[in-house]
Amino acid sequence: MDKSKRIKMTQINPFIETQNMEKMAKKTQNTYESIAVVAKRANQISADLKLELHSKLEDFASHTDTLEEIHENREQIEISKFYEKLPHPTILATKEFQDDQLSYRYND
């Protein structure tokens, strides 16, 4: 994920807010379809974030350490805290849907 996208993610309110379902349903003419589009996008975002986090934390992994040999790594802790503070993927997907940043199509 590029840096500008990560910056935009940190600017989104991470708290859950009620949504106007009528407004969301207008885009697809169906409430269920709107929710399905947001849910599928949330799954994509979640998978991307998970891959990105694991690739960053892989640098710190040591497969030979025992429990006694594990020590704190400040950079690893900061990376983990950054990802913990990001809004939930569902909030990000809902924001993208409301801002018309999502494109979707029907499979035949």
C-alpha cells in the first residue's frame, strides 16, 4: 500500500458511526447489495493490510529464538501500534463506497 493511501487511512475517524441506509441503498437500488459491496471491499482491505503487516514484521522474525531469548524490538512495537490504530476495514470500505471510490460489477 502506498504512503498516500496510508495517510488517508489515518485521517478517517476510527470510531463506528451510524449510517443512513437509504442513502447507501440509492447507489445500488438495494440495501443488501450495498452492504454486500462494502463487505467484499472490507475483506479485500483486511487481506491487504494483513499481508502488508506480516511482510513488515517478517524482518524481525527469528525462528531460532526460544522463549527466554525473545526481547522487545522498539521498531516492531511501533509498526504494530500503527496498524492497531487504523480504522477497521469495514469503516474504510464504507467511506470508499460513500465517496464513490468503489467500482463494482455483477458476475454473470
